[in-house]
Amino acid sequence: MTCVVWPPEGPDLAPGTTRSWRTFGLEVTTTVCVFEPGRALSWRGDAFYGRGVHTWELTPTPTGCLLVTEATQRDPVPWLLRLYLRPALLRWHQRWLQGIAARAEAGG
């Protein structure tokens, strides 16, 4: 995948910025922890059912870039559902990565 420059008209993702969105069928509110355009994005979410951190890191390569994503979840609900959540997270992360790669390869 080709690394691209973050567009100046993109969303404000400065550390401390809060966003609400849906993932895995749940409404989540997350706070940006790290935003380094073209290098890293990390956010944290806290809810009654659990808390977690998700990080994306971009590393330039000779042919484009390497995108690595990592997520952690804590508290009782994620622990109790770990046998379901782990494979589901792996599937969703793979879908995200494939979608990002497809968009990058299409020039979007």
C-alpha cells in the first residue's frame, strides 16, 4: 500500500479529541491518544462494558508502507467474552486492513 499525506481538510484527530461511532454493533466513544499524520493513530475507549486501546502504526517501506494495528481490551465483559471477541476482532481488523489497502491502491 502507498503511504499518503493526511489531507488538511481531514477530521481533527489531535490528542484529547473525542469521537462517537459504531463498531461491532456497539456505539462507542473514543478519545484520541496519539495522532502523528502519516505515522500513528491511537485511541482509547471507556464504557460500562469494558475499556480498550487501539493503535495503528504506519512505517514507510521501499514499495509503500506497512500498516500494523493492535487492540487491547480490559474489564469483565471482554474477559468473559474473550473466546468470541478474539476471533471477531481478528476478522474485523483484517476487513479494516483490506478496505484500507483497497482504497489506497485505488488512489483514494
